[in-house]
Amino acid sequence: MAKDALTVTDERSGARYELAIERGAIRATDLKRIKPRDDEDGLLSYDPALANTAICKSAIGFVDGDRGILRYRGYPIEELAEKSSYLETAYLIVKGELPDEHHFAMWRHNITTHSMVHENIKKFMDGFRYDAHPMGMLVGTVGALSTFYPDAKHVLDLESRRLQTRRLIGKMPTLAAFAYRRSRGLPYVYPDNDLSYTGNFLSMLFNMTELRYKPDPVLERTVDVLFILHAEHEQNCSTNAVRCVASARTDPYSAVAAGIAALYGPLHGGANEEVIRMLEEIGTVDRIPEYLKGCKTGERRLMGFGHRLYRNYDPRARLIKKLAYEVFEVTGKNPLIDIAIELERQALDDEYFVARKLFPNLDYYSGLIYQALGLPMTMFPVLFAIARTAGWMAHWAELIRDPEQKIIRPRQIYVGEGPRAYTPIEGRPEPIMREDAVSRFI
Ligand code: ACO
């Protein structure tokens, strides 16, 4: 009868081992049993970039990259984007179920009552240089929140975790909008809690002299849907950064600051900014073939294309592409869309991209929408960070409650020098820097 086990033979010793298979995985620590002699180290698994290693069991997000499926807590992303709101989706992600009317009203109240930030935050916002990138400001200010809420270090306390989750989801749009206003030299706008979560964010970004800002309903809904689409994506780079820092039982503000720092990178959430720079650099459709040539020779990457998991069209990119046209009805067409569409068409028709199963990801079209809304490119990853806060907080809570989790501490394969004696500086030869040191050994 079939057994959920893997039998391996160690050819060095001839010994056979049986490793249990659970949910399609073996436990990497079981490999430790495999050793040629008792006094030697057991086998390690080598997995740079954790490309094929599950670091936890999670019930939050589900991705089937081959089939282009994404679900939050079991609900298809398409259905949430059509029917839900960001705040409701955030509840689902954090708490595991959709709220009824009563629980949603409480949740909304609990989030909006935490949208204000301490007045001192304005002071250190003011301390940033006039041209500071708002993601850098966000990393700094979110990290600094831990100094305002020392109670946040009680990470094992459920009530404390609930409070920090409300605070972070509530304050993130305020910090993001303050960073934007600072870079524009505009006065900060305080939260208006009678508006929706997204309407309030737009008000804090764009209100000039109106007593009450009235967001355009199409644009308000668009940003809300974009927030839903960016809210959670299982073990991506930034979520892994949050989990890694949080595994040391660090407070969640510091852990989320690490997540924002990871998201900032151009290979992750910073890609939406890079896509616009790329489209502007291409400039006209006739220059696309030349540009694609550079992507194929490794000179550059086609930004907004490719994904570690999706070997099919990213379902979020499909929804965002559709959303872009709805926004352009209100804002007027972003002329870069024509280049984006033709670039996508040519790439999807090209053997290089077909063979590697490279498709547009969620960053490919989102920047075009943000740009049409009048936001500068540097703000694009900031919007991503606001939305992803729900996912980060859910993963933080899941990690803390998981009895199997410990401080994250991977192993390495040491490939450096063997033991050598220290020589005083006067007698040392000129150092030879070997650039190929790693590849020399492996
Ligand atoms: N343009 C050109 N070639 C690419 C691209 C791209 N965008 N992405 C992957 N490739 C190629 C690689 O050169 C490699 O080719 P090879 O096998 O001949 O060496 C192959 O496809 C596999 O690529 P990897 O780098 O191994 O894929 P990985 O899973 O590590 O990277 C990543 C995923 C980082 C997203 C990558 O596709 C990329 O750099 N894309 C552009 C940046 C981007 O859009 N990032 C946003 C991702 S979505 C998000 O984080 C929110």
C-alpha cells in the first residue's frame, strides 16, 4: 500500500532512511539523521533564496502559480475585488472570516479611532530632506512608532496584538499621506473618519482648501480595489522579512518597518515605480523590439514581468489592467498605456518570455493608474505598503501563535578559508582580493 514516506539511500554509507511526507513536504530537520558516520554532521538542504522551502504552515493566502489562482482565506481574489472593500478584506485576512454587520462596524470604528498619529511624528517628518523618498520616510516613521507604544513589545499578549494591528492599519495611510505632503511642501491634512478608509486617504493626500474633501467615487473605489489586490501574498520577500524580525519577538512596528524596507526594492514592491521609468525610457512603440532585446541578453530586466510563483498570468495583473481603463474614463488616458499594451503583446509572443513563462505581475499596470491619479512615482510602493499591512499583521499573529515556530535562523555552507595564523600588520603581504572566491569553492 502507498505510504506517505520517502526512502533514500545514502550511497556514501549504503544506509537507507525513511523520511515522512506531510502535506507534500519532508521536514528538513529529518535530513540531519542522514550522515555517513555518527561523529559527522547530518545532511543539510541547500536552498538559496528559499526557492523550494516552506518555512511555515499558513492559513492566510493561497497561490497556485501554474494555474494563476490567488485566494485570501479561501475566497477568490476576483470575487473580493468585485464585491468586498479593503477594510472588510483586511478583517478577513487578519481574523480569518468575513465579518457580519455588527463586527464590521466595530472593526471600522476600531481602525478609524487609530488613524491619528502623535504630533511629534510631524516634527521628525519635517526633519527629512525636501527630496527624501517617501518609502524611506515610511520605514523610519513606522519603526519609530515602537517608541510611542512600548506596550507593543508584549507580543505574546492577545489584546496587545489586537491593539497594535488596529493601530498599524489605522495609521499607515496617515503616515503615507504625511510623507507625500512633506515632499510637496504642503500642510499635513488630518484624518476625516467620516470618509471611507480609502476616501480618507485620498483626502489626506489631495485636500487643499476644502472644508470637507469629496473623493471621486470611481477613483475611491479604484484605490480600494488596488488595496484589496495588494493586501496579502503569502511568503513574499517583505512578509518573510516581517516574519524573520518578528521571530525574535521584536515589536510589530519594527518588524513591519523591515517589511517596508524589503518592499522598497525594485525586484519587489519598487517594481511599479520602475515600470513607469521603463515605459518612459522606451518612449515610442517602435523602440520596443530594441528594448526587449536588452531584456533577453541580460542587460536589463523587463520590469513588472515575471514572478517566483506565477508561471501563468498573475490574476491581479488581469484585474488591474481592466481597472486602468475605468480610471482613464475619469482622469483621461495615460499615454504610456499604449506602450505597455504593445510591450506586453510583443513579450508574450517572444520565445524568450514564453520559454521562461514570464507574464505581467501586479506591478505592471498599477503604476499607470497611480500616475493617472496624479501621484508621483515615489509614492507607488507606499500605496503597496499601506495595503500589505493587513497581510503582514496576519502573518505576524500567525507566527507568534504557531507552537512550531522559533527564532528564524537558517544554516549556511561555509566556503571560506580554513584556519590560519594571524600575522602582525607590518609583516603582511598586499592582500589579494579574489572576486571569484565563492564560485572557486562550489
Ligand atoms: N525580464 C527578463 N528576464 C527575466 C525577468 C524579467 N523581468 N524575470 C525573470 N527573467 C529570467 C531570468 O533572467 C532567468 O533566465 P535564465 O533562466 O536564462 O537565467 C529566468 O527568467 C528565471 O528568473 P529568476 O531570476 O530565476 O526568477 P525569480 O523567481 O528569482 O525572480 C522576479 C522573480 C524577481 C520577480 C523576476 O522575475 C524579476 O526580476 N522581475 C522584474 C521585477 C519585478 O517585476 N518585480 C515585481 C515582482 S511582483 C512583487 O514582488 C510584488
